[in-house]
Amino acid sequence: MTGLYPPVEPYEHGMLDVGDGNLVYWEACGNPEGRPAVVMHGGPGSGAGSFWRRLFDPEAYRIVLFDQRGCGRSVPDAADPGTSLAANTTAHLIADTERLREHLGVERWLVIGGSWGVTLGLAYAEAHPDRVSELVLFSVTNTTRREVAWVTRDMGRIFPEEWARFRDTVPEAERDGSLVDAYARMLEDPDPSVRETAAREWCRWEDVHVSTDPRHEPDPRFDDPRFRMRFARLVTHYWRHAGFLEDGALLRDAGNLAGIPGVMIHGRLDISGPADIAWNLAQVWKDAELVLISNEGHGISGDATAEAIVAATDRFAR
């Protein structure tokens, strides 16, 4: 993939006690005296992979990554069935971000997020606009109830055979209701075989509904049973509660972003996250530029998306 900066390693890292028995892993890369930027990773539950570091000029930025509660190198691990998710909500993640900002002595920082990280980044910026210098968002989502229903049911019109398998994994009596609720219940079942089947089939569907880009390749992380369980538990937990946000609140409160420059980058082939989500937000958030990538899909699926993200961080570095 072209356009990315060379790999860099952290110059410091740590575990931040954020309360409720949670320790959040964080790291800083690049220039300790550079412009601060914080990464909101996707999922929920993906963890902050090293590729995020390559979206920034390491000589210009102080790049901060952290693994959200329950995933990555943070503890406790949501892959463990005994790990409670009661203290794992969007409000908790926003508070964790603020605690990390204060811990690192950052006044304001650029916020970058992809997919679920867009939802979290917007929620954080709307709650603390005075702490956000810029926003760079790609694969734009708001995690509304309509979006969750679109991914878990309506996308079956695009992939009918694969969706039928996804649906038929849940008990027959629950197939006409909320599939995300049904999967969440299965993932808490006392029988480990039920939990493992639910995690495997949830992640199988996750790999399908984002596969409209012809360059798509199956996510190798889903081969790891612990990653599957962690990811499926956290996604269903957040999705069944519509991101723990009042439905439509991110669009309604986008006026709070006034004065914060931003770039939103979205692939037209991202059918599981239709481009109207980003377009509607751009109509309200007048300081944002919307970049639609014609032939790319969800995430950083090709060179054009990667180059657009790096172009945005380079521009804000100047």
C-alpha cells in the first residue's frame, strides 16, 4: 500500500488505571515534542494496531495509541467469559480518553478514527470540543439503530446465502427479532461450545459484509479464537445498545464541532456503511471536508484511502 510512512516503534508506553478494575494500555510514537494526535481504533474490540502509527509523519506528530477497555493489551480481557462488560460503555471510553490526555499533559490533540472509532471520536469531540484541534475520520459510522439493523439484517440482500447462515446460527424463535441481541445472549451462554459458535459465525459475517471491495481479503485476526470472542462480545455489547448513545445524537449535536476542522474519507464501495452517513454529517459540520473514494470499500482497503488520510494528517501538521 502506497502513501504510508515507514513503521515506527513507541518511545514510551504504559498501563493507565482508569477505574472499575480496568488498566488501559497506551503508547506514544514519533516526536515527543510534535503535534499531539490520538487514535480511536475500530471494532469495538479491534485494538490499536501498529498500522495506525504509519498514518502520521513521525517527525511532526506525537502519536498516541491506546487499546480501549477489554481489548488489545488492556486488562481485563473481554475474551474471558468472566470479564464483565458493565463498566464498558461509550461514556467510560470518553472518560478514559480524557484521563489519558491529562496523564500525558496534552492540552489539545488531533483525533483520528476509523469505523467504530469514528463514532467514538465524534462522541468524544462533541463532549470535549475544547480538547480537539482537528478530526480525521474514515469509514464513517454513527452506530445508530438503523445502521445496526442495516448491517445485521438488510445487508442480507447483498449476501443472501452468507446472511442466511448468520441468521440460522441463532435459535429459530429469535431469527425474526434482533439478531445482535440473539448473538449477545449466545456469547454469554454457560456452554462454551455455544459461545464459540456464536463468536465464529459473528466474525464470519463481519468479514462478509465489508467485502464489497474487490481487494478485500479475509481478516487473519478472526483465525484466533480469543480475538474472535473478544471482538464478538464487544461489538454485540455496543451494537445492541446503539453505541450507548441517544439515537441520532451525534448528528443532532454536530454543531458542537463548529470551529474544529476535519476531513471525512469514505469509500463508495463501503455498502455496509453507506456514504449518506458521512454526507449527512457534512451538511451540519461545515468545517469538515468530505472525500468520497470511488473504487474502495471499508477501512483502508486501497491506496487512495491511505493517501487521503495521510494527506489530511500532513495538512494539519502544517
